[in-house]
Amino acid sequence: MRNGTSDSKPLPEGRELPPKKGPHDPTEINPKMASDIHYWAEEFGVSGPRLHEAIRVHGTHVSKVREALKQHKS
């Protein structure tokens, strides 16, 4: 969690974490970039391996992966 709400050390009073950095490309997931996998796995609420599997089956376009993961949860 951000802003010291997890079990990590809280930030000093008056200090905040920088805003969450977005993906390199907001329409495509680059499976070779750890930062993209981390961002999108958190965004979709899935594990990295689950995201990789969805990318393998459905491609790297964010909307296709999002829809596939939604249908899989249902």
C-alpha cells in the first residue's frame, strides 16, 4: 500500500510518497518490462504469472487483457 498504510515504516509527518508512476505505454503491456508487469498486475489485481499467461493467450493490448481477466474472474 502507499503512504505508509502497509506494514512498512510510516513516512515522517508531512511527507508523502511521489505519485504512482504509470506504465510506459497506457495501451500496451510490455511483458519484458518488470515495471509494466508490476503496474498492470497491481492494476488488474492479479499475480505477475497470471498476467503473463493472459498476455500469452490474448496479446499485449490492455483492453483485451483487461476483458480476458474480467471474464476469467466471473
